[in-house]
Amino acid sequence: MATTDVDPLRIQALYYLATGIWPIVHLRSFYAVTGAKREGWLVQTFGAVVAALGLVLLPSRTGGARRVQEQFATAAATALVAGEITFVTRRRISLIYL
């Protein structure tokens, strides 16, 4: 892969890091965009899990774990999207999550 190529795994990892850390460092702005939640601790805990997922997905220079990272990224994205679709359609979370 050339240095100018876009790496989808790196983009997904950075997205998970940013969105996971956001409610931890500034819960008020997170609520302003996504809507208030009953359990702030749960939002922050889930954010920490998503940020950890982002760290695991950051591609390494060695490339040995790349295939496993790609499979893990696909599974994680599928699980998160399934949860978001389920809870948006049930009107438990805001449409912004989609």
C-alpha cells in the first residue's frame, strides 16, 4: 500500500477512538449532539469500550495481525450498526447515531 493510499482500517480505528473518547472528555457536548441520556456512567463506559476497540484496530507496521484486525473491525462495525438500527427504530436513541 502506497503512503498516499487511504487505509479504511486506520480510518475506522481513528473514528472509534474519537467517538469513544468524546463522552469521556466532554459529556455535555456529547449530549448536545446525541440527546441526553439517563445513565452518564453507562455512556462513558461504552465510550471507553469503543475507544479500546479503536486502539486494537490501529494497523501495525508489521502487518502480521492485519487479517485478524480486518475481521474484528467487520464484526465490531456490524454489531454496532445492528444495535444502532435496533434502538433508533425503537426510539430509544437519537437518529444521529445512524
